[in-house]
Amino acid sequence: MARTSDVATLVSQAREGQPRAVARLISLVEDASPQLREVMAALQPFTGHAHVVGITGAPGVGKSTSTSALVAALRAQGKRVGVLAIDPSSPFSGGALLGDRIRMQEHATDPGVYIRSMASRGHLGGLSWSTPQALRVLDAAGCDVIILETVGVGQSEIEVVGVADTVLVLLAPGMGDGIQAAKAGILEIGDIFVVNKADRDGASATSRELRHMISLADRPEGAWRPPVLKTIASQGEGIGKVVEEIDNHFVWAVESGELTKRRERRAADEIEAIALAALRSRMAGLGSSEALNDLAQQVVTGRIDPYTAAERIIEGL
């Protein structure tokens, strides 16, 4: 564990783009280090500049390949890029299964790209619980764009909308993704829809179905209308148009005030999560306490109800 006096040095080195410092800070985040509060306070003045792009979709649609192609396109524009690839957790060690990072090895030696795989550690929604803090590290480290690739858990991975400025939903023909999107509420979270593997049969039909469903949505005047694009990410085809629409959405979000709203919601969710974690930590010590046992006895004997008992516990924390 780094000494407290090292936090300022780590932050300074991360600001200079030193990969080892960035890796160390993210490790402190993942391990819920006692220094985490100090780290976040030190990073805060340097955050708020990166454009966070979330990429979500069912397994097999080509998220990692698309991410790699987007990184190449963004680097061609001279932008510094960070990638957080949320991988499934190993059932043995709890660490990340590094499939996504392996598929992005072509960028591994580029000093303008930082790639980090993070384990979901059983967290639902396609992300890791420490994702917001890890994004803050990459933001402070000078990344212009941060690509957040979800784990690929299918219909439940809609949590990405809470942490991204722009959300890309990837689909592929022949996987029933169009119908699945309608069932899962994916239409509500997507800012840009990308039908990848467009060289396969059914790509045009999937695109038409998506456009039709999007057209049925009741959107107020001036609202963003999600485009539906086709790509062959493995060959880089269509990626330039995706980058163009990402930029267009960011401009619209800034001008409409949507970006500020999303970031305020993100901050509110993060504050709530930190407060609940602190509350759970305090509650953990009450598991075998005399006060809790006494309240449990009163509930069982009918002297008080569970809500009153819970209120007394909270008041005593």
C-alpha cells in the first residue's frame, strides 16, 4: 500500500501521463483503499474534461473489436484515449478475465492510450462498483475521451447510462437484438445505435427495425434523435461515421444542457452509493450487538414493528 505522503506524488505522475501511476491509483480504487478519500480529493480539481463514451450490448456483438477500432480513429485525431473494459470476474480469484484487453493489444504500446480491465466482482448492470472513481482517475490523467466497455450481460446492462456522457448500443444481425432491445429498455438508454457485422445477412433488416422503433418514441422538440449506423468493426468500416456522431451528440449535449444534467445525476448517484456503503459498514458491526438483539426480541414479541426498530438503529449510528 502506498504511504499517505505518496498520494500527491502519484497524482502528479498520473497528470504527466505516467502509466504506472495511473495503474496504481486505479488499483487503490478497486481495493477500496483507506486512502481512497484522499486520492479522490486530490484528483477532483483536474476532472470534468473527458468525454465518457459507454459501449454496451449483448455478448458477441463485437464490443471489444469496436472499441479497438474507435481507439484507432480517435488517436488519428490526436486525442488521448482511456479504456475501461469491465470483464467478468474469475470464480476463483475474483480478478478480471482479461479477454477484452487481449483483443486490444495493438494499442498496448501507444503512450496516448491507457487500457485497463476491471473485474465486475459480481456487480450487476455490466459495470464494476468502482467504475465512477476509476473514470475520475483517467479524466484527471488527461484523457480526452474515455471509452467504457460493459461486461456484456445482455438485457440487464443498462447501468452504463448513469456514468456515460454518450451511450453506444451495439447490436448484430441474426441475434434477435432488435426485439431484445425493445424488451430490455435499451432504446431508452442508447444515444447512438450501431449494427456491427453489417456484412452478415439481416443487417439491413435489423437497422430498419431499429429505426422504426426509434421513430415511435415520443420525443420533445429539440431532443436528440439517435442515429442508427452500420459498421464492420473488424475491418474499420463505418467507424469514422460513428466517431462523427459521437462528436455531434457531445455538441448537442453541451448546447442543450443535457451534459450538465447527466453529470449532476452521476454525481448524485455516486454520493448516494458512498453514503450507503458507509452506512453498511457501520451496520456490519451491529450484527451481534446487544442493542440489535434486544430490538429483534421486541419485534418478535410484538412490542414494536420492524420499521420502528430500524429507525432506532439509524438514530443510534
